[in-house]
Amino acid sequence: MAKPVTRRVTPEGRVTFIGHDSKGAEIATAVLTRLRASERLREHVAALTRHHLRLGFLVHEAPLGRRAIYRYLRACEPVGVDVTLLSVADRLATRGRGSEEAIRRHLELARVLLGEALAWRRARPRPPLRGDELAREVGLRPGRQLGNILGELEEASFAGEIGSREQAIERAREAVGRTETDQAAATESPEPDR
């Protein structure tokens, strides 16, 4: 629905609709608000609209590693299954030169991601230990750094890079050490000459 407002023609004559995903999410939210739809429905439709191109961009990176799959599912949450199917419908509408190959590659990746999205829906991945446990183990206080480390541990666990609580704690200690080293280096660097 946002293609008319995002339509541009490049100097080479190519028609683009850059940003129609995010603009479409805004329009969908506004229309559903006017129709007095529930907040849940507005958020769902906006998320579908916002993320419907994401899988298509990943086709060029296939085959995907576990971290790329995690990032796709995390970004699309909670509509991972729905948006994967929507992207297939969108791709099946493609016409023109090379469309058959584009559809084939899209469907191939969608099959993988749909299975992953269904598994995610059944049991969303979690970090190998809770935040309060991690904070005690590595000496951190609640805050952004702790949240970032928990997110990294969740992704690493999903990717199969860590498989135990002990490995997670060791990875977290390394991350804290890197942060402290980076902070020390930043405070020791001299001011640039002006």
C-alpha cells in the first residue's frame, strides 16, 4: 500500500519502492487505528508489513548460518512464521526476467526458515543462565552491558557455539574483559591535536 508514496525512478530508468516496508507499516497502523482495531492486531499487521522483505534480502546470503537464522527470527518476533509465509506469497507474485530462479531460491530458504520459525514459536531460545545468575558470576550490575551479554549468550547458544552454563560464564567473562579493556584504552588515549 505504500508503493505509490515511495515510488522513485533512478537516473537509469529503474523504478524503486525503497522504504515501502516501513512506510507501509505506518500506513497500516494508521488505517487500523481509524478502524478501531485492537492494539494487538495493529502491531501484528505493522510487523508483517515492516518485515515482509527481510527474507528476500537473505536469499543472497544463503545458505544461512545459525547466527543469521537467529537474527532473522529475533528481528521478526513474534510474527516469524506469518511473515515467512507472507514473503513467499509476495515472491510468488514476481514476474519478469529471472523470476523463476528468484522464486525457486526464495522458496528454498523459506522452507528452512519456516521450520526454524515453528520451532522458535514452540520454544523460544533463552540464554543458558538467568540475568541475576550471570550478574553474580561475572560481577555485573543490571543494565545495558548485562543485557547485551545475555543477548550474545542467547545467540551463541542458538548457534551451537556454547552448550553449557560454564561455557556461557566463560564467554561472559571474556566479554566483560573486552569491555573493560576498551574502556581503559578510551580513557588513556590522548586528545587529538586541533
